[in-house]
Amino acid sequence: MSRPTAAAIASTLALCAALACAPAEAHTVYRCVRNNTVSLSTAPEPGSKCEAKQIDDNAVQTPNLWGEMGVFSGTLYEREQDGKLVYGTRNLPGSRVFLRFTVATPPGEPAHEGLGRVGKPQLDRHARLFKAAAKKHKVEDAWLRAIAHAESLFDEKAVSPKGAQGVMQLMPDTAKELGVVDPFAPAESIDAGARYFTALLKRFKGDTTLAIAAYNAGPGVVSRYDGVPPYAETRAYLEKVQALYHAYKAALSPPPQRPADAVARPDAGPPASDRNMLPAIPPKASQNAPVATPARPAKPA
């Protein structure tokens, strides 16, 4: 591929969000997804799930292959793969910077705040599946239940206005990347949702606030804003999930320990641990006990 041709392709990428792979056969572009991030490439990317997209050279307008991501800047990289020169927008090993670009895609609607409402914890909904997923992926059960409660109210058939599906409301691309066959099967949805949330926690270095915001609005949006995005829906979702987390954490915690075979005595005074902090009170003298005469100073000589 000549430099002028590559530059033309990059110009097409920047203006129309597409790539081409050869001067005369620029028909196939690969849209690749990894860790919920999207890249475009002239060949399938190792380690990503890629889908071939056919580009009609005679089309009046090249289709937007990115999706609804707003305006962003990126880099077109050049690398060798299988003996051929490949161009793509993900920085893979052996890549060299070819040129930088800015592309405008539809802004997209703010994230949906979820179908569930804050309410009493529902511990009986898919309890075994949540417990198993939490243990398997080393994440708190309370977080998974809080997300499911906020997202779908545990309805395995739920579909959001944005197209998210199932108990954990995974978007189709995310579910596909996670290997989900049936997004409406509670076992698959909960396990995949746990894996996804664990990956978000790792990406955002254990920051649950950013991980929850990313679960709702997407990790790319959180990274772009360097924090919780200014979407009212995402902020409402975050507040809802955090409130539900505390409710589920309390409900799932064992009750406080109590002494065995004990009966409460409301008139027994403060507990022993508190008595040490009270001033010492002498015992009340009995009627027959001698009363000690308080000491007085001696008369002066």
C-alpha cells in the first residue's frame, strides 16, 4: 500500500469512520472489539473479536462503523501481520504510528438509568447463581445483586430501551465478546456480568464508583471524561446501585452475635464493658453495719 493511498484511507477513516485495505479492493473493514473497546482494522486483530464489514466503493457516504461515540481523536497504526502491511486503530505489538485523526460520530443518547428501583433486597432471586458467580470471579455478591436489581429487577427477559438484555443487562456486543450464547439465560447473564464487572474493577484499579459508572455508560466514556460522565442517567444509576449495595450487604451479612441462652434485662444497667468507664460507687451499707466516722483535721496545738 502506497503512502498516498494509505493517507486517503486515513482521511476516509477520519471523515467517515471507515478503513480500506487496498487501493482497488477496499471492500472489507474489520470492526474489532476487545474489553468493550472498538477498533477498525484492515485485517482481523489477534486477541479481539472481529466482524467483517463490507464497504461499497460506489456508496455516496461511507457507513459509520464506530457506533455512537461522539467526537474523538485517535491514531492510525501500521504493522506487519502474516507478511502483509496492515493498518488499524489499536496499538498492537509491533505497531508504528502512521497518522493521527479526529472523527465525528453520532453522540448517542445518555445511558439508561436501569429498569429497577431502590427497594427491599430480594434475596431469593437467582441466589445460588449470584453466590457461585461471586465466588468464581472474586467479587462481592452484594455488588452483583445491586447491579441486577438496578438493571433489570432480576427479570431474565428484560430488554432496555438501549438494547441491553437479560438479568445483568449486557449489550449485545459485550455479551458476544464474553462468549454469551443466550443473553436471556440467568446463569449465562449473571456469570458474564460478574466477569465484566471484575474486568472493570481491574481496569479502574478497584474504584467501584468508576466501575459502576462504566458498567452503565461504557468504560470508554468514563476514560474519556476521566471520571463519572456528566449524564443525569448515569449519576442516577450510580446513586441507585450504591444504595442497593449497602442494602444487600446488610441483608447478606450474618446477624450480630449474642450470648447463648441469655435473657435481656433492661433494668440491669449498662453492660460490663461500659461499667469500667463509670465512677466507682461504694456499696450501700446495711442498717447493722458500723458507720465509719469521716476523718477530720487535728486541732491546732
